[in-house]
Amino acid sequence: MKFARLVWANLRRNKRRTILTTLSVAVALFLFATLRSVLTTLAGAAEVGSETRLITTNTISIVFPLPQSYYERLRAMEGVEAVSWANWFGGVYRDPQDFFASFAVDSDTYWPIYPEIEVPPEQLRAYMGERTAAIVGPELMKRYGWKVGDRVSLRGTIYPGDWPFTIRGVYRATTKYIDEASFMFHWDYLYEKSDRQADVGWYILQLSDPALAPAVAKRIDDTFRNSSASTETATERAFQASFITMWGNVGFFLNAIGLAVFFAILLVAANTMMMAARERTTEHAVLKALGYGDRLLFGIVMAEAAIVTLLGGLIGVLAARLLFSAATPFDSWMPGFSVTWPTIGLGLAIALVIGLMAGLIPALQAARLPVVQALRRVA
Amino acid sequence: MALVEVRGLTKTYQRDAQVIPVLENLDLDIEKGEFMALMGPSGSGKSTLLNLLAGLDHPTSGSIRVEGQEVSGMSSRQLATWRSRHVGFIFQRYNLLPVLTAFQNVELPLLLTSLSKKERRDHVHTSLNVVGLADRVDHYPRQLSGGQEQRVGIARAIVSDPTLILADEPTGDLDAVAGDEILTLLERLNSEFGKTIVMVTHDPRAADRSHRIMHLEKGVLTR
Ligand SMILES: Nc1ncnc2c1ncn2[C@@H]1O[C@H](COP(=O)(O)OP(=O)(O)OP(=O)(O)O)[C@@H](O)[C@H]1O
Ligand SMILES: [Mg+2]
């Protein structure tokens, strides 16, 4: 610890260089924390999907419908407590760029299956009694300045035309991974106004026991194998995860960017450390002449490198944490987005590794420096 | 028994296939409390001999004993520890660390000891007092004159109370007046504090301040 002042004095020797290196590490680690959090948030969303709910979709793809007649047959399955269904609407409000999720749900069965989506009872009552009523997430209400009772009109992308709605309720998600920017309305309305073009997009099944999930899913898919529309059934968690496998390549992509940033910053840091150490060859030789051992000198150079990158890393990850914990537009783009403590820990570990790798060569050079030759060069 | 006993000391450098003999079968005794000057033409091996005495380099053959302890056979690691306890080195170019104050520069050798912070501070102040720089403790090297820098260098060399003080042309970069002050200081360290000093110099007037002058020429020592 008594050598800390020596390390500190060396860091202050060229303040601008130290600050620039620290900041470049900070920027890199900020980027890392952000990219990493995209992945952890996606993974987190997949994990909170319920294990006691099954989702049944058309084998071909979720955009292909399923017959309504399946409802009764699904209800009759052993182990299935309740069934509901929904369909993707894909409506646009004013600006098509300003995307949000909109879908039709079977109102009698949907809300009981999703206790995590809370709607005040009087609002739900009002909604139930009105054909064009909608229930909207608080995020969306805020984004467009809507109030309960407002009439809004969405343009259909799948089912053409203008679709008038009246907002009758605002839901609240009790887990942070449920999107708070969704727009939901009666499936009956969709069915009737689309001239019975709209069918069931997916069925949601409530199981009595999550342990039954694999058996029930298999029984369902076997039952419909040779029907007009064959099915694919999985737990909601697996279903969410399959959505995310569409993001799978995104994960690879993000990791690749992260790796590139890592090496770029490693080169920056290593270059700085080498420059710093080369300038000090004589000083290192003098310290050795005074009796400073090879290991001690190695440690001093290493400490300097590690302090710079750790400090930069700390600034970067904490900045990301603070920025994304404040309410940002990012939140509606990806619900539950936040920089977790494990990500911060990992970021700091990476910063430390960068520091140790960047410091290794100059530290070895300092340790192996032949004193007499180094002193001769200047003396 | 002399404080330093050099026996059959040989140092050769190898450059490619060529072997360059610098010191050949050299014998030398240095008594405790002696102030010795080492003279000789450039390239005669004065610095090489001083570096060997300081344990900065390994001899090709022969032995160096300091206080009866064989130095020539030590590993690099043992040598580093030995240097920190027994050798105070004074450089021609002062070689202070520019980022540290006079105080911190002088403290450097003490960081290797187990002294407490307060003990270290007392030692540093004593050393800076001896060299007459008590009022310059917080100055950085760039704020000091060459002569003052060298005095900080001397304070650094004596702060751990080493067995031997070795100086390689300590006045080489200084004008006559500043050089004279340094020589007076070295004389005092020798007479007042009983320090054993070996000083390499080109300047006969500087050499005259010592007790004994040795000449090194073509690898051989003469009086
Ligand atoms: N690493 C080395 N490789 C080869 N030769 C060397 C090496 N170091 C020193 N020498 C040679 O050893 C000889 C003695 O060098 P040294 O520095 O000891 O001389 P010196 O008496 O101190 O000279 P000066 O008065 O110029 O300082 C020189 O001829 C020098 O070229
Ligand atoms: Mg020399």
C-alpha cells in the first residue's frame, strides 16, 4: 500500500492521457453493459413466461390461424383447467413507425387466465359491456396522452379499414416483463367487423399442474396431427423463448460487437501502457538500482494499468445502470430493460482483464529490464 | 579484514563472436571509513567496476566480499535485497523521479523496509537536513537546480544508512561551484558520519578531496 503513491504519481504524470484512456474504457464498458442488458432482458422475459400455461399455435407459423372448433376439444383435454384465445391485430395509430402491440382477446376467458395483468374491476365491467371497448397499457396512455373514455381509431394492417375504439380501462402488469404498452380489445369485435375473416391466432391453456405440461402438449399435438390445421403446443416460457430465438442471431451479433469493442479497447489500453512504460525505462532502472525487486516493479506497472481500466469500467457500467434505471423511451421499446448487478460485475471483471492484459507486456519488460544497460543508455 | 575485498575480479562482455575484456583479474581492498576516488580514461571500466561493487551486475569470475559476505554469487533477487540494505548509489544525472517531490524521492529506498510511516518521515527529514535541503522537501525535481537535485540524490543514497556509498561522476554534470558543494558534502559524510565512499571521477581536483586515488587503465588497477 505504501507504493500506492508511486502508482498515483505515475497516473498523474500525463493527466490528459490517463483521462482519455479511462474515458475510452468507460465508453466501451457502457456499450458492453447496454448490449449485454439487451440479452439478459430478453432471456429474463423468456424465463417469466408461465410454466403452468401452454400456448397452442399452428404448426406452420403463428401467423396461420387455428379453427374455433378446437376450443371445445382443448377444454376437454385431461389436465386442462381453462382455455382462452387471442389473435394478433397489428393496428397502427397515426405514425406506422411508432409501433406497439395490439391484439384481440376472448374477453370472457382471457383475464382470468392472466392474473398478472390487473384491470380495476369497475373498468373491466365497463369494458365487458361495450363492443368496441379497449384496455390499454399505461405506457401507451402516456405516450399519446390518452385518457379513459377517449375514442381512438387504429388503422388495420392485416384487416383493412379504420377501427374505432373506446378506451375503457388501463391495466397494470405485476411482473416487469409484461409489456405495458399493449392495446387489447374484444375478439368478437375483430371477428364481426372483419366479416368473419379473423380466426384464432393462438390458444392459451391453463394447466392444473405444471408437471403435466409435456404430456398434455404431446397429447394435443397428436390429436390434431391429421386435422385441417396441425398444432404445436409448448409452455408459455418455451413459447416466449422461441420468440427470442428469432433474436438468437441478435445475440450472436451483439456478442460479436462486444468482442470487437473488447479488442479495440484492449489495443488502446495496451498502447497507452507501453508508451507510458517506455518513457520510464530509466526510472525503472533507477528503482531497481535502489533495490526494488523484479516482482515489485511488475506489480507497480500492473497496478497502474488495472486502476485505469477498472476506473473506466466502473464509470461506464454505472453510467449505463443510472441512465437505464431512469424512465427512458427505451423502457417501452423493451419492457423491463435494466442493467443488472451481474452485468455490472461482469463488466468490471472484463475491465480488470483488459487492464491486466494491457499491463502485462510493459510489466514484464519492467521486471526483466537489465539495470546496467538501461542506466548506461542515459548515464 | 577490509570492508570490501575484491579478488581476481574479471568482467568480459561478449559482442557477437568478439569477447571484450574490461576488467582482468583485479584485486582491491576498501577499508571501512575510506573515501576513495577511482580515475581512468573513458572506457577503462570504471563504471563497470562500480556497478559490480553495487551488485547491479554479475562478474564473469572472481569474488567480491562486503562485510565478509560473498556478493558475487547472489541471485538477482538476493542482490536486489542486498542493494537496498547495503548500497547507496549516486548517479551522474541525479536520476530523481520527476513525478515525486524531494521528500518522496528520498523516501523511495525506505519503502522497501519495515519502518513505520513516522520513522520513514524522520529518516527522510534527517537526510534532507544533512544535505541542507530542509526547506525544499515539497519541491519537485524541475523546481530545483542541478546542484540541489544532486543533493536530493545524495540524501536518497544515505537515507537507509547503507554500508557503502558509490558515486559515478557525481559532479560530472555540475559547474565548478555546485560541484564543489557536492564534494564538500561527500567529505562531510565521510569525516562526520564515517561513511565509506567510492567515487568515480575524471576531475583531478575532485579526486584530490579523497583519501586514496586509484587509477584504472587497460583493465588493471594502479595507485
Ligand atoms: N553491455 C556491454 N556490451 C559490450 N561492451 C560493453 C558493455 N558495457 C560496457 N561495455 C564496454 O566496457 C568498457 C568499459 O565501460 P565503462 O562504462 O565501465 O567505462 P568507463 O570507465 O565508465 O567510461 P566513462 O569514463 O566514459 O564513463 C567500454 O569499452 C564499453 O564499451
Ligand atoms: Mg562511466
